Amino acid sequence: MPNLLIGDSHCRWLNANINNCEELLCGAGSAKGLNNKNSISNYHNIILEKIRDPNIYYETLIFMFGGVDMDFCYFHKLLQNPELNLYEFIDPVINNYVNFIVENFSHKKVIVLSVGLPTLDDEHLKQGLLNEHINSLENKNIETIKNSLDNISLPDIYKRTYNTIIMNFHLKDIIEKKNNPNIRFLDITSFSYDEEKGRIKDEFFTSFDHHNYDRNDMISKIINASL
């Protein structure tokens, strides 16, 4: 029986090196939107339809979301409220994400992957935040965001890295508190962290793109070891 990798664009091509794994790509999909049946992306319903297909049974479901939330949605909220507390943002994101999984797949084997560290440097951050696909799915106006970005001080790569580490810590904690032996958190992030520099290692620091597929080889090895 195959495994199924479900995630945003950060998981692209990752399934090729995961044992017997298919991919359901949810481009620009956010973790917070998965529990919304009426989201613009419709990923809630697309995922349920895929997994509930009576013609196929998946051994393990592997979820890889959260990158869009930390790299984009957080900043949408920050533009609305520059004093935004990180926990006010990540708590509902994690709850929506985990509740979607628990409510629909508690009887299946599930692996929830940690969120990857940011790879956009400070110089390219503003341009990266103007991604049209993501902003359209979040129902955001590009010009409005562009104007707002010119009037706010954005967190640097070190603060953004710290925020992602905190996100992963709480994601793991919430999953473990559900106390469901079928649903596991898997850290695929720590290996890429440079503790001395306080950010992602140079070899994975794309700087101009919020994706970095050079991590895929190690990530796939970590996943395979857990299957």
C-alpha cells in the first residue's frame, strides 16, 4: 500500500525519494485553512476526497504544511497589527491544523512534519511577500500589501527563524497532548539549523527564494526512517 505526502509547494518532488509514496500538492496551501470547508483553495475538501477514495488505501499520511503560514500569513496579520503577538497567530494556526487531522484521520497512521526554516534573506523578503498565488488564495490585494510593506519594519532572518522554531515546538506539543498513538510529529528541521549563526545553514540558505529543495534528500531520509 502506498504512502501519501500532502503539503504545500515546499514538498514538491519530495515524494520521489520517499518509499512507495504518492504526492498531493496543495500549492500555496496554509495550515490554518485546512479546517475551513469553504476556503478559496478548497484544499479541505480536496484532501478528504483523495483520502476517502474507496479505490485506494494509504498506509501512512504525511502532512507538510505551515510554511505558507509562517512565511506569508504571519506577515499579513503583522501588516494589520504591527504589535501582533506571535502566539496570537500560531495558536489558531496549530489548532486548526491539528484539529483537521484529528477529526478526520485519527484512525489512520499520520506523520505531521515540522515547518522548515525561512530561506529568504532580509533584502529579498518584501519582494517574496508579493507572491501572487498565495496572496490570491488568502484574498489579499497585492497593491495594498505592497504599500503596507513600505511602512513597516519587518523581522529579520534571525527573528523569523526563532518564530519558526517556536511554531514547531508548539506544534509538537499540541500533537503530543492529543495522545493519539496514530498521529506523530516528526522533526525534519533541526538538521538544517546553524546554531552559531542563528539561522538556516549556508548550504540551504537560498536567500532569494522561500523554497529550498536541497533539503529534500535529508528530509526524505528522515521520513523513510520513520515509516
